[in-house]
Amino acid sequence: MWGFLLCHLVALAEPGLNPKKTYEYKYEGMVNIGRGMPNLAESGVRLMCKVKIIGVSAQTFLLRVSNLNFEEFNGIPGKNTFDASPKLTKRIAAGLRKPFMFEYAKGRVGDIRTSAEISDTIVNIVRGILGFFQVTVKTTQRVYELEEFGIHGLCQSTYANVEDANSQELSVTQIVDINNCKKKAAIYRGMALAVDNKLSKERGDSVISTVRYVYTVKPTVDGGLIKKAHALERQHFSPFNVKGGNSKLQLVLLSVTDTVVTPAVGPMISRGNLVYKFVKVLAQIPILMKKLDDPVPKIADMIKRLAQANIYQTDSATSEDVVVLFQLLRVTSLENHEVLWKQLSGNDEHRRWLLDTIVEVADARVLKFLKNRFKAGDVSANEAGQTLLIAFNHLAAETDLMEMAKVIVLVGGVTYKVCWYCIVHMPLLDLVIDGLKRNSELDMVLALKAIGNAGHPSSIKTIRRFLPGVSAAPVTLPPRVLSAAVQSLRHLAVRDPHSVQDITVSLFVQRHLPTEIRMLACMILFETKPPLALVSTVTAFLLEEADMHVASFSYSLIGSIAKSSTPDNHFLSTACNVAVKILAPKFGRVSYHYSKAMHLDWFNDDFLIGTATEIFMLKNAASYIPTEIVTKGKFHFIGKILQLVELGFRADGIKELFRQNIQVFNGHLSYSDFKAIFKVLQDWQTLPEDKPLLSAYTQIFGQEFFFADLNKDLIRSYNIMSLSIHFGPSAGKESPVWKMIENLQKGMSWHWTKPFLMFETRYIQATSLGLPLEISKYYNTVTTITVNAKAAISPPLTNRLGQLLTSDVSLVTDGFAGFSKDQFVFHGINTDIFQCGAELKSKTVVAMPWEFSMKMNVKKNTFEIDLPPCKKETKLFSVKFDVYAVSRNIEEPSLAKMTPMMPDSIEANEDIEPPKQRSLTSGQKVCAEANIYGAAFCIESEATRSHYIDEYPLYYFLGYTNFAYTIQPVQSNKSVDKIHIEMNASPTKYPVSVRHLLDTLRSDGSIRTFAPSCTSPQAWNVNPEPLFTIKALAMSGNTKPEGYEAAAYYTPAAQTDNAQLIVSQVGEEANWKLCTDANVDKVRQEQLKMHLRWGAECQSYEMSMKTATTHLPGSKPTLKAKIHWKTVSGYMTEVGKSIEKYIPGMAFLLGFYQKHDTNSKHEVSASVVAATAGSIAMKIKLPDVGNTLSY
């Protein structure tokens, strides 16, 4: 009996290793990144080796790796195989060949030690191997849960044990939920200013990971011996809510032998425990693999090459290289930066490229570099402003940057990104209290704005001191300071919503406070996402509200949120729906003259993205002019809310001026109103010295970086109210415009290029193999503007700018404006020695080149442009993207593999039937040719798609996509020397073709049907002056030009006003014309008629349109419209028939009902009647179909 019990206890003992034994295991680890569907390319790696574990002492063991083989996979599973990588195998084996010492007791791996020169990547691979030995076996439970450390961090594990009665071996299954780790081995870089939202994440998290370990444990006298183990880790990455890749590991015991001699090892240092350790400097950008040794000459050469490639226009072929430049800069030191500055600062182009790209170093090095530049004074104010702003916005969220960021508003932004949850001493709090003591309005506003940027919970007590009814002491501060104090709660509304709710409700219910302060409090209150009970409290209070501005603002805000579809407003919109039903009877028809709030949004659950726009207009009863106008934009993306741009304007000074001085103002914005406004603005000197005329601010990503006051000092210094002295017609040679004109006459050139990393986000987490899984998004843009111009003025200017209005001005110019945007999304394994994964590459190019000469005379109202003929194809706009399976390694960077995830041709696998798969390949090119001008405008598109119904919508994006809008040359009727465009607002005579047309129409007996205004003989005998004429002609040597010209006429009469537009083709045998005549009945102003004829001499086709509105006493307002035609072109007939097919179905979807009726064959008519205050009745009669649609 005793022996049986002893055997049973040994079988269920904790896993252990005998310090006198040597254990040899076969280890294999494999990772695949792909979609896991047939005929779609994947990438992966496989590592195979033998592992020896040698006992050193009771709890210390030595690990050695041998027979290493590293293989890469890139292709379609089932058709391609893993390929050996000898060079990379040699490099990894060199690191793994070194001995590793680790502590092990009772199934727990402790401290890991190895020599100092071993890289973190190699140590992490060893952690993946040792992760198999981290297992807990309980003797009293079959199923149990534990929270324990592993390679993924402190995570929740679920165990299940099954004992084999025959072999007495124990099968242990361990499931690790990586998503519920308290101390997760993961880091997130980028988008630090985005707000996490729990409700948004519930719609679809971006990464879901689980690991399953299965152990076979054999009982021994030393404890449970792991004979065999395998693991499967699944990663679900959801850029659009679908699955990603998986990792597989296998460990098999080969032999157990006695340890004869313990190998000697050299000096070792501790490398930590089993938890994955991240490389401190994440220099390796996942979308490329470059050798980073000796970066300085590479950077200098690349900047020179990029500057030259983009010297005139954006070179889309090299825009991706800017990301390579960012990576090289990130591995350089401050000393390297100084060397580069000395080498490149002498050339303006190279200097600008260095300053624009060095900001992406994004840590203390760039701040020190900029500090050195400011001390040396070798950058201009413009360069300093641009560089500093971008550098602070892109700084990594690191605590040691706090001391370097003490620049009022910017220190708040760094605090927000780095340490909102920790206790820090913020000098801003001292600054704002000092401003309060000195009663300095500007200091208080600036400091409060900076505190708002920081959003630190410790600042709530300070903010309370500025708010009446909330502060312990009485508060008497200007509305501008109160407004800044309330708005400083915006970030705290998310971080400490309960405290903010308490403050804002207290402000909102104080009816003696300024109206705009109460409205701001309401705005911040609803940003806290108040619960139903609090919304009901606000609703009950509004029912007794006497201030219509507060009531209108609050009701419109609640009503807008009630219609919201974004996840963050899911519960709030329900509460607001209830509030709207209660408030609508009282406030449902409040005039638009009162304060308003508007919230518009949309959200797509399939793609997990959405946008929101908010507009707030705050007024009070004392003035027509709003006190404050605020507009905001937000972007929702996979559980995060990014506050894009916020603009705000405050007009206290303008309101004060209008309150005191304005007269003869009726609010209709008529000419007399504008005249009165201008007269009031001239009295700006009556304002107090400390009151700004206008204030404005700008926030980007939730951080306010721009704030300005237009005050009396600024007006005086720039003489803003006397701009006409410098820029008006009477301005002379002292005007800056005069200098600009002189430079333009000499010839000027201006070039500007801006590389800019719009955003970079990186999420990295450990895998069971000890390799880092990364999800990264990059969005880079290169913008180029080039202008070359030279002007001539005849007669030349002598003493004043007004002479330009009577001179002939000619201008010759060429240039370019455009950008190239590259977007990358990477999902896969990224280390400093190899990469494998899935990568989306997208390129968007906009190019607007120009070259023309222009002549103009303002007095004669003439304007001419000459364009060169189209000689080569120019892409004005193009979008191209594809998804690839990528494999790269540092030993052979030039042999990187990028296989389109959807190959160009898919050969069906007879053994595998793709489930619910539909493949689609389409491509087309449509051109609108203008043979007269020798040019064509083309739209070309090409797409290859594969839809998996059960995996929609990500698979819609798999495959190649190309869309482009181009201008290209075509065969013209004649050789084109130039294209001449002429506009004349007061021609001295009729164009030849128009005069010919009028003569033809005079002799045509049907002229009465063309132009009712021209039936009078007097009207035809006296040719009316056209309002303007436009010509677009193709000039070819001495031959007659070809093209088109148009003339517009307006002939008022006693009872009707008439307008005509005549478009004519110009050429030797051209007779095509378009004649349009419209008239408005002055007696019955609700009626409009239009007559349209086109074809040979306007005689081939004819169509007329008529609209009328009626609102007789006792009847409902009605709008009637009718389109009638006699003859139309065959193309229009075909289009009409195509549309006709869809009318019944669309009418049904829109809620119409139809009945058969006898309708005119060549007529469509519609009537709309305002049936009630909130509804309309619509009736549409269609030809031929014989149906009348009613709604």
C-alpha cells in the first residue's frame, strides 16, 4: 500500500530536471503570416535545432543549441515549400552556439544568463525554447486556472489534465489568454494623442491572441519529465475585423544521459527572466530591411539624391526612400547630426531636407540638436518654427523628455502623451496660480490652455479655483478666462469623467453665469458620456430654462447626439433619444437665430472606422455676433478616437464695438449692413488696451499649438486698418507689392519641397517562439511646389499701382504642384535580422504641372491664355495598392521577396475547393477625346479581387488595384501649335459665328420658339451687347483656327428677364451650335422657363423645361416641374432607356407607389406639395412607361 502511494505521488509531482543528467530535445518552431485561405500567398519562417540541457546544480542548468537550421517561406501553401537560408542560419547559429544558464525549479524558469555580446533577439529565441518548461501541474484538480508569468507576461492560464492509466503519463493542456494579461509583454508606439474607447474596442479589437500548449509528462523520481510538447499560437489581427496568422512549436525528448563533465562557461550577465524583453531602440522599421552600419555617408548621399530627384516636381518613384532616410537617421548619434549639419547646411535644398527629416528621430537627440541650432543662431525663424512644431508633435512618449519640453503649451502635450496617470510636478500649475494672483488675463489664459493640453488629473483642483460656484472662494474673472478654464477640462472629461461631470453640472445650473460659460459647460459635460440619470437631470432643468440661447444650444446638442452611430455614443445616444422626446414639444421649433450645436457622424461596423464633425456657435441676447465659434473633427479607427483638427474663434472685442456703435443694421446682410459694419470697425481705437478684437486657436490631435490675439498693439504695429495705403491703387514705390512686381519683371523662381511622416503607429507583442509580432502603419508624403514666372507691363509703372488697371500685362510661367503619398500596413515578424509578414503598399500621386503665357487688360476686360499642345501623357491623379507576402533578411537584403498575396493567375487546386470564393479581374480605360485640341482626358482602372463571403470585408482589398486620371496626346485634325483661350467681358463686336447664327435665326420662321425676348423687330435690328464671350481655339500656322466659342446675353424687359447662351463650333465646315434661352416672369416671379436647342445651326434637337411654384390662399405650397422634348440624340435616348429600367425598383425602395396612367410620350413632369409641416407629397409622371409614381 505504501509503495502504491509513493508511485502515485511521483507521477503527479511538479515538472523537474535532474541536475546530474543531460537532456537532449528536438525543437522546431514555425510561424506563418497569412489569411489561411487557399490560393493566397503567405510568408513564414521555420527554426529547427537540437537543445541540450545540462545540470549544473540543484536549480541551475545550462542550455546549448546545435544543428540549427533556419528556413524561410514565401508563396502559396501546397505549391511552395520552405527554402533554406544558409547565411542567416550561420548568423543565428553563431549567437545560439554560446551557452545559456538558467534557473529552474518546480516548473518555473528563473533568471537567464549569458555573455554580454549576445543580442536581445537571440536571447528572446532562447526564451521561446525555455517557455516549454514553464508549466504548473496540480495534483488535486483536473481543471484549474492560474495567473502566472510566461514569455507573454503575467497572463491568465487555464489547465486541463488527463492521465493515461496504461502508461501512467499525464497529458496537460494549457490555454493562455494573451489578451487578459496584467503585465503584457507588448508595447505601443505612435498615436499617443489618440483616445482609447472601450465601447469602440468591443465592436472589434485589433489583435486577439491565444496560445495552447499540450504536454506529455512522464513521472520520474526527479519529478515530471516533459517528454513531448507542442504549442499553437493564433494571432487575429483586424484592420477590418478578420483573422491573421499563427505560430507552431514542437519539443520532443530525444534522450536522457548522465552528465559526465559540466562544460566550462565564460563570464555571464543576467538577461532577465522568461518574460519577453524588447529592444530599447526600435530602429528597425518593419517595411524595409537595410544594413545600418556607417549611416552618415548614406544619409548625406540619400538627401542629395532625393533633393535632386524632387528639384522641380515630385518624383513618386523615390518617395518611398524617405522612409529609409528616417530609419538611418534614427540610428545616428547627436555627434552624427552635427556632422551632417556641417556638410549639408550650405545648400538650401539639402538643408531643408535635413531639417524636415531629422524631426523623425523623435527622442531627446532631436531636441538637443535643435537646441544647438538655436544657440548658434544658424536657422531662420521660419525654419525653427516648422521644425520645432513637428518635432514636439512626433516625440516618443518617454518620461525623460519632460524636462526638455518646458515650453508652456508644448510641455502640456508631452505630459499628456507620457505620464497622465503618474504624480508629477507641473510648473504650469504654479504659472496659472501666479497669473491669478497678478490678475493677468493673458497669463491665465495661456497657462489654462497648457493645462488643458496636459490633461493631468492633478490639475483639477487648480482649475476649480477659476470657476464660480465651484471654487471655495468667490470668483470674479472675465468671460474669456472662464471660457479657457472650462475648456481646459476637455481631456479630463475622458480621464476623470465623474469629477468633470460634478464641475460642469454645477456651472450649468447657475443661471447668473454668462450664457456662453453655461453652454461650454454643457458641451464638456456631454463629452464625459453622462449616464441616463444625469441626462435626465439636465433635461428636467432645461424644461424650466428661461435663457433661450442655453436652451437652444443644449437641445440641438442633445438632438444631434441622439442620431449618433459611433460606438462611443452608443449608450449616450439612447439617453439623448429619451431627452429629445421630452424636450421637443417646447424647443423643437426654436429659431436658428439662437445658439446652436451640431454633431454629425458615421461609423462602419465592417471596416471599424468612422468620422465625426462638431460645430458649436455660442451667442447671447446682447448681440447678433457669436461670442465663440468652435468646429471639431474626429476619426474613429479600431477602438481609438483621434481628434484631428479643432478651430475656435472668440470675438469679445468685436461684440463690444458693435454693441456701442452700430447703427442702421437690420441683420439681413444687405449693402447697408456691410457699410454699417465697416464704419464700426474703423472705430477700433475705442477698445480697451487689454481687450482683443478677435482671438483664434487651433488644435491638432487634441493639442492646442496655436493661439493668437488680434489686439490694438498688433493693429498698430502692422497698420492693419490702413492696408489700402500699401496695397491700394494709390500705393507707390514704398509698397511691398511694388517690390514684388519688380522682381516678377526680372523673372522669379520659387521651389518648396516638404517630406512629412504624417503618422507612424507600431504595436509589438511577444510570441511563443520568442519573436516579436508587429502591426505597423506608416503614412508618408512628399509635397513639391515649383513656380517660375516672368512678367512684362506696357506701359511700365511709373509712380502708383493703379496704373496696372490700364496697362497691358503679360505673364509667362511654368511650374508644378503635387504630392506623392505612400501608405504601408505591416503585420508579421520584425527583428533586426529578418522580417516576414503581410504588407499593404499604397501610393497616391497628384500632379498638376503647368506652362502657359497670359495677357490681360483690366480696363478693356480682356484675358488671353496660350497653352502649349499636349505632347506626352501626364498622370494628374493616380492610386495604386496591393497586398504582399514579404520575406527579408539582413544577410541578403537585395534578395527580398514580395509576392502578391493574390497572384496574377490562380491555378485551381483540384484537391482544394476554395470555400465561398469569387475571383474577379477587371480593367478598363475610358477616354474623352478632343481631337480639335489634340488631347484626351482618360480614366483607367484595373482591379483583381477575391471575395470570401464569410471573411468580408478585408478580402475586398486583397489584390492589385490601380486607378488613374490622365491627360494624353491624340491624333488631331491638324497639327496644333498652341491652344488659345480668350475671355472678353465687353467685346466691341459680335464673334463671326454668333453674328452668322443670329442672321440665320432671323430668316427662320420658327424663331419665335427659340427666343421670346427676341421676337421684337427692334431687338433683332439692334444687336445686344453680350455679357461676355469665351473662345477656346486650336491654332495651327496660317490655317483657320478650330475650336469653340460661347457668348452670353442678358436682355431685361418690362415683364420678363431673358438670358441666352450660344455655344458655336469654329472651323471651316463647322455648323454645330448649342442655343439656350431662359426667362423669368417678373409679374409671376414663381415661374421659370428654359428652351434648349442644339445640332446643326441649333435645328437638330430641341428640349424645353418649365418650373413654377404656387401658394394661393387656402391651398398648400406646391412646386411643379416639367421637361418636354421633341427630338433628342440617340445617345440621350439610350441613356434614358437605361435609367428607365431602374426606376420601378428604386421607386419601390424609396417608398413610392405606382399606378398605370396615360402620360405624354415626350414629357416628364413632377409636383411636390407641402402636405404637413414635416412631410411632403410627391407625384412623378413618366413617359412610355405609363406609370405615375406617388409618395
